Amino acid sequence: MLLKKGVEKGFTPFFIGNIMCRENLNKQSVIEEIFQEADDLVLPGSSETAFIETVSQIMDRRLGLFA
């Protein structure tokens, strides 16, 4: 999903890779932050589809900040 959305926004492979990598061990990567936010928002017992849709929406918002 990240690769597809990143390519659609014209991001380079290097930039997309940086979204997945931590700057250091103590700071989460952008993708980790996205998944953590989705996990916090989705109610326990929700479907995997609901979780993935939430991830997609958060990812769209977060990637839009880079464009």
C-alpha cells in the first residue's frame, strides 16, 4: 500500500524507504506511527478490513504532508 501510494505521489524509492526506516532506535518510523495511530483508532474486535481502511486513510493524510 505504501509503495503504491508513494509512487502515485511521485515519491522516489529512496524517500519511500525512508518512510519505513527509523532515524534511530528511540524514534518510530513514519510507517510505525501510521500503524500505531490506526491501532489506537480501531475498536477492539473490528475486522481486518476496517483496520486496513483506517491505515489507508491515515497514510493518505500523512503522505499528503510530504507532497
